[in-house]
Amino acid sequence: MRQQDQQFFDSFMLVIGILMGVAVGLFFLVRGIALDTQGLYITEDPTVRAAIDERLQPVGRVLIAGDEELAAAAAAVAAPTPVETVMTGPQVYNAACIVCHQPPGTGGAPPVGDVAAWAPRIAQGTDTLYMHAIQGFQGAAGFMPPKGGRVDLSDDEIRAAVDYLVEQSQ
């Protein structure tokens, strides 16, 4: 390599080194200023402090026998839960029965309003219809799951839905 090339290369590397040193120095200077100013404002913000305090709250605490809060907690657990609102026949139909009983009927289920399909079922009596709707039924045309697959519904709600279906299909 020639002497001029070596001298240029050395000068170039010196300039690059100085620029990198200045960049690193500026990075640490800006970082230090940001921590002193921005970090201070963020941690002093009341909403940030409230969020931090909320996250640091204990999950639970120990109650000792005879403590008033323990008695109140036991009373709350022993208190009966409020009964959910009972659905009417049309509400049950729209929530559960409509899946299979809407026209044209799915899986052998008689569609609502089809007098010919419902006549032999109605002739068996409402007690039989109630029993099939509540307990389920396996017929030649298809399968009726217990409570239409909605086991969370009460027997009275299912009876109301059956009454609604029969009323709409006579």
C-alpha cells in the first residue's frame, strides 16, 4: 500500500472514531436528561401514581376469628343469591327452540305453525309434550335433546315454550 493511501485510511478511521464517540456521548447525555426530567414528571403524575398504587395492593388478607369483616363475609356467602328472571314461552323459543323449530324444521323437528306436523304430537297430550321437551325424545324422524340442549332452563320455562309452540301450531 502506498504511503498516501495509508495516511488517508488512518485519517478516515480517526474521523469515524471521533464521530462514533460523539454519537455515544450524545446518547448518554440525552438519556440522562430524559431520566431527570421526563421520568420525574411521569412518576409524579397522580393518575400514574394511582395506577401504581392499585397494582401494588395485596390480593387478600387474613381475617381472624371474631373479626367483624369475617362475620360479614360469612353472612354474604350464606345469603341466598337472587333468582334470575324467568323467561316467557316466546323468549325461550327465541333463545333455544328456534334453532330446530323454525320453518322448515331441522332434524325432523316440527316447524312452528305447521298444523299438520304438530297435530299428532298435540293429540298425545301436553303432559307427553312436556316430558319429551324436558327429558328429551328419540323419534323416527329425529332427536330432541333434553330441554332443547339448554339445560340451564327451568322445567317451567320449557313448559311455557311448549305451550307457546302448541298455541302457534293449532
